Amino acid sequence: MNRYLSSLVVTTLLLALAGPVMAGSYAVDNSHSSITFSIKHMVISKTKGAFGDYTASFTYEPGQIKSWSTEATIQAASINTQDDKRDAHLRSADFFDAEKYPTITFVSTGVKATGDDTALLAGDLTMHGVTKPITLELTIHGVITDPWGNTRGGFSATGKIDRKEWGLTWNKSLDSGGLVVGNEVEITLEIEGILGK
């Protein structure tokens, strides 16, 4: 067997072995992940916030985009904008009404590749008792083995939604024009997951 053929055989075997290890269901590692958002405040600035209590998972196999999927459940009451009074208002019936609608969920419905490591992630977002489709721009960061032998996968996702479409309509007008709270919400996800064994 010549050197080229030997190298080809070794590479093929490594790929065959690597594929199954990377494929499967990943549980999101909350300590290395974040679900954040930003929204205009009084036209001139943006307020940022995050949800701290959530569970999520994703199915991922490199090169097999049709098999990719993800779902998440977020506790609405875990919203945190670094202001207790504002957070209480956001949990109230004026906004999320977290007592009546305690969870926000996302279930993917499809993924479409847009580049070698980018894709569009489509799914259904349920919030405030309303379910509507959204699309997120996905960046795949890849898969690694950590020092403890765990397989980890990571990605980022961004998107925008109009909160009014989910019945989050509270607002006040400014004398100078514009609104106290913007309607467009920018979403940013930084996700790291651990492959189940």
C-alpha cells in the first residue's frame, strides 16, 4: 500500500469514527450560555436584559443539516434587566404576565444553510400565549472534546421580533415624539451544549 493510499485509509477511518461521536442530542450548558435581548428606550438608547432560568437542547451532526433541531423552555419570571422595579413591571400583566404565562418556548421547524458555518434557523416562538414563526441567523462554531472527555458543540444566533405580535403592547408616548419602549426586540443567543452519553 503506497503512502497516499495509506493516508487516505487512515483519514477515512478517522472520519468514520469521528462522525458518530459528534452526532446526537446536546444538553445546553447554562453556565456557558446566554439568552439576551435589547430594546429601544425613549428612542435615544437601548436597554439590555437576559433570561437566567431555562432548559434547552439541540440535535447536531456535522454536515447533516436536515437532522438539526433545537428546542428551549424559558421561565418568563427569570427576566433580568438589572433593575428590580423594571423587572417587576416586565413580569406583570402589562408585559409578560408571567403568572398567567410562566414559560416562553421555542421549537425549531427547519434549518437552511447559507454558508460553510452559517444557516437560517426557523421555528415557532410561543410567548404570552401566542405562537408565531420566527427566523434566527445561526453561526456554527463547531464541536470539540473538552479536557474531561465531553463532546461540546457551540453556536450563536441572532434575530429580531416585533413584540406587539405576541400581545406585548404596553407603551407610553413621549411629548417630543416616539415611544417610551421600542417595539422591535433584538435577540442574541450564545449557546454551548454537551453531547449526551
